[in-house]
Amino acid sequence: MRKASRLFEIIQILRLARQPVTAAMIAEQLEVTVRSIYRDIAALQAMRVPIEGGRGIGYVLHPGFDLPPLMFSIEEMEAIVLSLALLERTGDDELKQAAKRVGAKIAGAVPQPLRQALDANALHAWGFAAPSASAVDLALVRRAIRDEEKLDLSYRDEAGRNTKRLIRPVALIYYAETANIVAWCELRQAIRNFRSDRIEDCRLACLWFKGEGDRLRQVWVDGWEINASVAAT
């Protein structure tokens, strides 16, 4: 177990304990040596974690101390770091800014050992970033999905023909080169995928499909193998 994860687990053990916990008991639970636990306890005390006690009598966490409500293991922190890095590759400017804010909030909420996972710069998402969608605001699309509001599209199909579509958006798929809006197309009366780089204009229609979103998503999921190969026509 990595040191950062071990420090986190020691705090958790002491926080939940109703009586002093010896280093031997912690070492057995974490499958490390007692000497390692002594060093970890000293490191936590140096970081001003209010642990009291000593060798032979056990350790307790001072009453009133608690972990921040947002707490992760080191592996979970690494998953977050990589996920935020992947968001940087989307063409969704609002999500990219949100990713930066999330990273800053997490860094301020977790203790120093876990914060190092955010600062280490050891995990990267490689490859080119998708260009921002110029004619469609993906934040508006995400809002329409949440609110179950229809969208009016001016759309250029694969053959280059311009068409008008009224759609019920149910999902948004981010690819390396573009984003796809998954929607029920009222013109085709079927689920279709609309590439964001072919959308000439996108507006809220002020028409709603309340209560239908989950059902339409299930229609899409049930037929995803077929729908994945069907472009909007």
C-alpha cells in the first residue's frame, strides 16, 4: 500500500475507533510492519493531525477532528486526475473550465498526502484536443438534455445538404474529433446521431418532452449497435 493511501487509512481507523488502537492492530489491518505505522503516525502528527497516544498504550484521534466531506483513496485521486485531463481534450469549453475549478476545489479539500497526487503531474491524457464547436454551444445542449427541452437545428448531413431538424436530445457523446448529440429526430421519427461539426445553428425550441428522456435513452441503449452505424440522414 502506498504511503498516501496508508495515511488516509490510519486516519479512517482512528476516526471510527471507540477506544485506543495500538500500532500493532493498525499494522495487522493494513498488512505492514509496526515500525511503518510508528513512522506514519509521526508524519500525521507533524501535519498537525491531532493524534494522541504512544507506543504500548495505543492511539486516538482527538475529538472534534474529522476528515473533509470529500475524501478519496490515492487510486481514486489518480482516477480523478486522469478524468480531468481527458476533459481538457473535449471541445466543450464550459466543461474544460469546470474541470479546472473541480481540480482546485479538490486540492483545497484533501490533506497534503493526497494533494500530491493532483500536483505530481505523473498522469497525462495524450493526443490532440477536439476543436471547440463553433456553431453549437455544448453547454446549451447539456442543459436541454437535463431539462428535457427540444432543440431546433440547422444541420448539414453527410452529403452536404442543409436540413432543419426538431430534436429531443437525450445524450452527448464526446469523441476525439467532435461531439455527437444523440436525439430523437421528429423528422425521421427515430434516434439519430448529430455531429456537432455539421450543425450550422442550434437553438432552444421552447418545447419540452418532460418525462420522456429516460424512455428515449433506453430506446437508444437497446439499439445502440444499430444506431452507432447510422448517421443523421
